[in-house]
Amino acid sequence: MKKIAIIAVLAAMAFALIYKYSSRQQKSVSPVMPPSPAESLEEGKALPSDAKRFVSEAETEVGSICSKNLVSIIEDFGKVWHPAPPKDRKIPLIDPETSLKISRMLGSYYACSALSYHDRERCNVLPSLSADSNMPREVCAYKYDNITLAAFAAGKYDKNDACKDFMESHKISGVDENVFCEAVKGGFAALCEKMSGKTDKSLLKECQKVFPKNKSACSSDEEGCLEPYMAYEAFSSNSADKCLNKEQCQAFNSKTEAACVGIKEKLINFYCEAYEAGLKKAEADAKKLEEMEKAKLADIEKQKAYEERKRKDSEKAEAEKLKEKLKRAQEEADKEIKKMLEKRPGSGE
């Protein structure tokens, strides 16, 4: 009788498991809906919204043709372009390498404009980081001082501020300003010799790198050596064409911005190209990110489907085992019952 009770319990368990398995097979698995962009992407990762945010903050005229101007380029600084973005911030729309070119072009144009007015203060409208010489304001001041010191040395400019400003932008220290200024008045060729005995020998070596006796001594230092040297040659010979950047010398001599127009046009055209390239890259990055997100979701769905199949196969296997076990138990029970019936009185034994 105990065996019969055990068989009954096993049969009940088997039927319950088989019913559970078959009912799950009949139920359809509800599809997992992909999360919305706000749920699936971390904050600040979606490039299209970033690109639009940059534009909305800095642009007033955005269409199929770039219509930037000097004011909007300056306003875009830090939001759309930055030559050295802080590490804790996202890289702006225009990459740092291209932004560096924009910074130097912007500084060059404003230097030209400032030279036409003989007004260094005009550089101060530009973005600045005093520790970075590649920022627009620093570039503007550096270039402005190259030209005005050359003009001062050639007797074409009479403001002593040219000496002080040059020392400041070129970070010259350890030299008395008056000593330096007196030496500059004699021209670049003899400048370092006039300072001999009035400053450290180490500074004299640096002096010869900035104010060489001839053009060939400038080597590859175009901006720091060749630009002021050629400007000095131009002012000394009354020929602005000898200037490394003749537009700047022409602007200084004519006192008009007309000579700077070409620099401005190149700047704006370059900026427009960089701006539109940045937008296209942002769109491409956004599309790539979207595709990656879709692929990720597809992988999740595949994994879920695999796990579901695995679970069903496991349950099916368990059900088959129980079914087989139940079958064997039933066979054993039938044998026992048959034996019991054969042993009953009157069974013929």
C-alpha cells in the first residue's frame, strides 16, 4: 500500500509539471520595447542634442549656408570651438586641432585691425587664458607687439609702450625696461651688443635668437624671430611687401583696415567649413551611437530568447524524466498488484 501511495504522489507531481510546461508553451512572450533615448543613453551622450544645444546658444543665423561673422565666432568660443578644452568638459563641436587654427587666425586678424588703429587694446575683446599663448588675445598681442617694436626700432613709431608690451607678450624678464628700450632704438642688428654688460650672459644668448644680425639666423622660428625681423627690414626700407605678413605692415602704415579684409575672409570661410564639418561629424556620431544602441538591444533580446529556450528545454527534459519515472513506477505497481491478486484465496494457487 505504501508503494501505491508513493506512485500516486509521483503521478500528481508529474501531471502538475506537464501542465505547467504545456501552458507556458502556449503563452506568447511579450516583446521587450526598446527604451526611449532618455532611458537608453546616459545624460550628455546623445550627440545630436549636444550639437543643437551648441547652435542654439551661439547662433542667430543658421541655414544651409553658414552666415557666421566675427561676433558670432567670438561668442562660440568654449561652446562650439576651443583650442584647449578643459579635461572635465566635453569636447566642443569643432575639434581642438582645428580650433587652434581658428584661434591663431582670429588673433592674426585682430592684430591686423589693432595695428591699423595703433591700438593694442583692441586685442582685449578676444577670449584669453593668460597661461596659454595660443589663445586669440595672446596671439593678437604677440603679433601686434612684433610689428610695433619693429616700427619703433626703425624710427616709424615713437611710443615707448612698444618695448614694455613686447617684453610682456614675449615673457622677457630679468632685463630693465629702459635698457631694453634704449637698445631697440639702435635697430635690431646691434640690439644684443648694446645690451652686453647690462644683463646676464644667458639672456644675451636668448636675445640673439629673437634679434639676430641677419635673416638666416632665425632658422625655423617664424613668428618669434622672422616676423619681427622682416617687419624691421620693411619699415627700415619703407617697403611693406618685405613683411612676413605684409597685410599687418600695410595696415600699420595706412591706418586703415582695408589691408585686413583678406585675412577676415579667410578666417570666416575656414570657420564656416569647420563648423559645418563639425555638424556632419556630430550627426554621424549620433547615428553610430544609435546603431550601437540598437545592436545592444538586439543582443539583449537574443540573450533573453536563448535563456527562454534553455529554460523550456530544461523543463521539457525534467517532464520527460518524470514521465519515464512515472511509467516505471506504474509498471512496478502493476506487477505488485498482479502478485497480490494471484495470492488471494480462490485465485487457484
